[in-house]
Amino acid sequence: MRKTSHWLWLAALLVYLFLYLPLTVVVIYSFNDSRLNAEWVGFTSRWYKVLFQDEEMIQAAINSILIAIGASLIATLLGTMAGIAMHRYRLRVLPFLVITPVAMPEILLGVSLLLFFIQVLHLTLGLLSVLIAHITFCLGFVAIVVRARLTGMDESIFEAARDLGATPWKTFQLVTLPLIMPAVIAGALMSFTLSIDDFVITFFTAGVGVSTLPLQIYSMIKIAVTPEVNAVSTLLMLVTLGMIVLAAKFDKTVLRGQG
Amino acid sequence: MKAFLTTEALRHREKSCKKPSVPLCLCGGFLLFLFSITALARDELHLYNWNNYISDETVVRFERSCNCKLVQDYYSDNEEMLAKLAAGASGYDLIVPTGNAVESLIKSGQLRPINKQLLPNLKNIDPAYLDTAFDPGNRYSVPYAYTITLIGYNAEKMRALNLPTDTWAVIFEPKYLKKLKGRVTVLDSQRELMAAALKYLGYSANDTDEAHWRRARDLIIRAKPYWAAFNASSYIKELTIGNIWLAHGYSNDMFQARQDAKNAGRPFTIAYATPKEGAVLALDSMVLHKTGPRPDLAHRFIDFMLVGKNSAELTNLIGSGNPNRDAMRHIDPAIAANRAVFPTPDIQRRLEMLMDLDRNQRRVLSRMWTEIKVR
Amino acid sequence: MNKERLTRWLTFGPPFIFMVVFFVLPAFIMVAASFRFPGEYGGLAPMFENGTWQFTLETYRFFFSDFIYTEIFLKSFFIAGLTTLICIALAYPLALLITRVPKRFRDVMVLLVVLPFASNFLIRVYAWMIILGPQSAFSTAVNSVVTAFGFEPVPLLFSPFAVIVGMVYVHLPFMVLPLYTNLEKHDPILLDAAQDLGANAWQRFWKVTWPLSLPGVYAGSALVFIPVLGMFAVPDILGGTGDILIGNLIKEQFLGTRDWPFGSTLSIMLTLAVLAIAALAMRYSRKSLSHA
């Protein structure tokens, strides 16, 4: 292991501070005894009680998590394929298909998907339409990261695997996938955060009676976003953390990898 | 935490790869779940509404009386709702849009006429709020509540600075604004801000003469350097904590700011007043969307909301103006006495409801708005 | 050979088909919309009316006839560029550090980067409003320094500064993750070799680490620069009276003016500009990679 300079540590610590300063505010203010998300008044846990009685908010949070999980899994699957394809084959169209949704303003994406679902597919809007929309804008992020990971990698390993008689699937399983895994997981994490935070596209594609957390919270913006939202955000982070820890626990091979 | 992100660890994965992958199973189960929950249907009334625009007690009583479930979806802006419906979103029984949005929905043929026979309580509505320009004869809409776009201010600060609080001049005139630099917010809304400027210049809020618009634009551009922000969302909070001393905004919001400041024990009070030049009155009405599957329940809901007590609960909750005569005796006396919520006849005459613009006017206004934002 | 083609199709087919169905077709509706008229009451006017097809280049004429729109474009590109540079500056040391800690800590550290973003966007931006507000400790500290040098105190909230802080904050993980996944695959032997050849720390970074990390830098830049251009919520909430970007302008067309055709035109212009930049960058990156 190389010696890491103290400066690097200091710089990284400052960046973590930058990331966590607002978050600390979010968590602290979830215990604030004031309806306003503005100044500290005193300690209370009442916002958590309010939250646990707020069925709408809880249902919205559950919807958000389900959509985020679904969208990030499927977008990661498709995005990884796209990233590999873009790297391996000299494709002309796919790179554009992948980067354009990232480049397109989300309002346009939202309106166009809404028009398409209703006027072309005659689909009743619901959770499914939201899921499809989220996959569409997450896919590009995954593909770009996966491709960046593959760029500049030594091609000889793939050739060696093929020369040793491995089928394409085996090569993928044994060589490609392990090599790009950090990018795949980074892509999944990005998709998850993109999906769970999306308001604009969700607003347009959500059906009657289907709400997600951002929809719920944005509609409160006019009358004040109460600390109940801080409370639900805090819990959401804990749930996310829990899910990732669980996922890591379940994967026994990872355990072996560490030993 | 396990080393699941590093390549090193993953070189050991090969043995587990023969198992069906966990993510795939999850996806499948997830899709099944999606289809299963969309298939359910009960006696439900779908209300597309502003958030916090009906009190919880009212909802509970309505649900008991109709033996159904009130499901609400929310929007925070008329335009959001209009855009979604214009693209063809469907399934909402009831919507609560503001006057000009009602006009747009009527003219684009998206509404179902109401059946007044089913609304015996319609008689409770003050005739001043019926037969409006946007829906003559109330064929499609029933008044729900209103707000007035006015100025809210930090009473102590304004007094100390010796500034007037009964005129738009304080928002637009540099001689006053000098004392308030960086402490003023105005609404981030083309129509509302232009309306205030037009009113101050002595024109109608619905004036569409381009020359008048240009004068209003110049007035706004002249005042802009003194404003802190165009703000539609956080001025309640900023007023309450004392960062902002003067805000152009809705009477409901000012009511909220006043309550919040009082509850937080602030050393100042938030007051609000309708400028003497007149202002915009936004009347929100209940309308039936054509695609709503349950017009029967929707009519029951409308009639229920026309009962004075139910209507009054909303006013007591958010300080909205109330067009229901029968509601007055249930309204908190402090609110009922507030002239900014229930204006005197004299002021009432100077209130205007915004009418919808046609597409060319909208483009011209949008161009001016862009200029206002950039300059 | 046949098998090779099958593999190719299996890899690129599913994402390709998904994107064609759920992106190209819907996007086509909106590209077509830019040539249509806005509906009198919102949405789009009918395509066929009064016996003629209703298509026009009006919105494009509108766009080019007035410098004000180009001005907003240029300003937005500047803000996006600045945000991207700051993100690189912040993300690089962090990503580098993560690759240098023992393996069992790496995942925790990556996770710590993403975790704040599982909370809600709006509530994070509101937290910045508290931090940057005139009464906050941060604001007072900054202004005591400013006044000590004899300047007028500056408002931090509702300013371009607040917009940049918000933009950087919101997009930082999208720079850290691609950078990390790139840096993580570098072979430390290269650095050792460079050291043995007498390169100091700074030379090792510029001659070895930085060139090798370029694909990660490009990917991260794309994922920051492009979304910043379309973002409207941050300038809306944190910006002052002059902080309008393309994202706000486009949003205003759909959720303010009900001018979908002009909104589409603006979006198409933006998308084309971004694709042009991306194509240039790709070209450049290929060149620099082949040199590296």
C-alpha cells in the first residue's frame, strides 16, 4: 500500500464535510419543535409521530422505494448491456440513444412520455408508467459509467478467455462482469438516487392516486415543507443504508472475498 | 460492510453465478406487484387538489357520509395541472382550479357540466362570487375558496422605516425600496407580477395592450435591483424568520406566516393588506373532469363542501377567503374580522379576477418575462 | 460467426429496443411539436385545421430573431462549466483517497458519498437555505471577514453563489462515482515504477494518474455538465432575481406560458448543442487516449 499524503486526507475530509453539512441540518431539524424548516426552537419527536400517522406520506415513501429499486435494477441491467455493447462494437446509433435522454430537459421527457403513453400506447397511467419513465432516464447514466470503466482496459484478457474456449456468456460471467462490477454498482447507486429524487418526470407520468415522495413533498412547497419531510428523509436514508447492508450480507461470496 | 464494490472481491464470485440471480427474481416479483395493485377498485372519489386545501376532519366526515374513500392527488400550480390534463391524463373526478384555469378547461372542452339539482346547498354561495366572467351562469364550476394577491410585511420593520403598507408603490418605487434593499420578494409568476404592476399604473389587471405591458415591464425592471428574489415557495418562511420584510404573495400564505411568527414567539408580527390600487382575487372552484368515473360522488362532495360548517373548516385551517354566506358563523372571529381576507365592499370593487390570455398574448408576455428575468 | 452476431444482438438489442420504444418514439412527438402551433388554451393546436396542415418554423425564427435566448444559453453553459470544474476539483481527491484506503473501507466510503442523496432533493436544498441564510453562523462568519476588509456585507442566499453551491452539491456524486470506478482499476505498480524512475509526487500525478483517469473525468463531466443545463429547481429556490438558466426558460414554456412548441424548440436547441459538445469531446478524448 502506498503512503497516502496528509493533504489528500484533509481534502477528502473537507469534501465529506461539504456533503454532510446539509444532511446534518436535515436530520437535526427533523427533531425541531417548529413547523418551519428554518431555525432551531427546541427538541421534539412529534414529527415522527405525525409521520407515522400520515398514511399518504408513508404510502408515497413505499412507492418511491419500490420504484427506485425496480428502476435501478432494470436500468442497471440494460445500461450495463448498452455500456458493454458501446465499448465492444463500433456502434453509431446506440451512443446517441444513450446520451440524448441525459441531455434532454426532463420536462420535455416527461411531457413526451405522457403523450406517448396516453395517445399512442393507450396505457392507463400508474406505477408502471412511472417505472418505465425512470428506467429511460437512468439507463444512460449506467451505460456511460460502465463504458468509462471499460475504456482503456486491456483487451487481451477477453481474447485470452475466448482462446481458452470460453463461450461468450462464460467470458462475460468470469471476466467481464467481475471487471466492471464497481461501475455496475456505481450505476445502480446513481440510478437509485436519480429515481428516488425525481419530481418532474414522475409528475407527468404518475396515474390517478399514485404518489411518490417527491410528488408529495413538492405539493407542500407552497404552504411550507414541515419537519415531517425531514423525518421521512432521515428514515429513508436509514432504510437505504439498511437495504444495502442486507444486500451485502446476503451475498455470501462477498464474505468469502473478504476473508 | 463487505467488500462488494471492489474487483478483488468479485474475482471470487464465479461459483455463485449458476444460481438464478437475486436481482432478476426481484424484478419479476416487483412487476407482478405493480400489476396487482393497479387492478383494485373500490368506491373511490378522485380529487385533484392543492395540498392542504381541505381539513382532515372534513375528509373524515365526508368519507363517513358517502361511505367511500376520498383519494387526493396534488398539484402546486394551476399550470402543472393544466399541462398534465392537456396531454390527456385522465381519471380525476374533481379538480379545484383557479378562475382562469377553469376558463381554459371549459374552452378546451375538458369539463362536465354540473347538475344543479344535485346541489341544494348552492344557495349558500354569496352571489358576488357566482356568474363570473370565466364561467357565466356557473354551468361548470362551483366556488370553493379564494385568495387575494397582496403584500405581507414585517409590521415593526415597516413602521420603523416609516414605509407605507397600503400601496403597490412600496414594491415598485425605488424611493421606498432603497430602505428595503435585499429584503423584498415578489411572486415568481408572470401574470401576478404584471397584474400588480398594471394595477399600480392604474390599468386593469387584465389589460392586454402591449404598450401598457411595456410600461409595466419597465416598472418591474426598474424595481428589480432592490428585490432579493422572485419567490413562489419560501417567502412564508423567510418572512417568519425575519430575513424578508416585505413580500408580494397570497393572503393564505400571509395568514400562515402570521400564525407561524406568533407561534414561534417572534418579536415582530406579520401583517398583510390589500393595496389601495386594487389587486387580483383568485377564486378557486370545484369542477368535474370529463373523464372522472364517479360524477355521482363528485356531486355529493360538492354539495357537502357547500355546507357552511365544512367550508368554514378550510378557512379556519388556512385563512382562505370564503364565498359561502352560511360559513361565516363558523369562522374564527379573528379571521372573519380580517379585512385582507374578507375585504370591505370598497376594496372588493377594486379586486379583479385574472382572465386567460390567448396564445399570441402568452408568447408576447413570455418574451417580456424573459427580458425581466435577464436584465 | 453466426454465434458472434447472436452475442452482439443479445448485448445491444435489449437496451436498443427499449430506448427506441420509450425514448425515440416519444421524443419524436415532441420534435414534431416544435413545428406546430400552441393550442389556444394550452397543449398543442390540431395538426390539421381549416383544410390545411398546420406546420410552421415560427418558433425557430422566434429563437434566432432575439439574442436574449442565445444569451441565456451562453450563461447556462458558463454556469454548467463552472459547476463541472468545481465538481472535478472536489471529487478528485475524494475518489483518489477512496482507492488508497484498505479495501474493506472502500465500500463504506463510497456509500457515504451516495447516502445523503437518498434523502429528498428539496429538503437538502432547504438545508442549504438554512446554512446560507443571513442569520446563519456560516453567513455571519463570511460577512465578518468581508467587512473586516472594508467591503459591504454580501447576501449569500438568493445569489449566483448560492446557485453554484447548490448545483455542485446536487451533482457531486455523479462525478465521484465515475472517477472512483476509473481510478480503482489503475495498477499501483505504474506509480511505483514512476517513483523508481525518480518522479516526485506531483509528476506521478500529472504523468501517470491524471492521463489514465481521463475516461473517468469525461464520463463524470458528462453526467454533471449535461444535467446542470436542464436544472431549474436550484436556481428557482436558491437564486436571486437574475439567476435564470435554460432549464428555467424551458420550464416556463411548459408550466407558465403553455407554449409547448417553443419549449420543444428550446429543448431541441439545447440537446443539439449538448450532443455537439459531446461529439467533440469524444473525438478529443479518443485522440488523447491514443496518445496516453
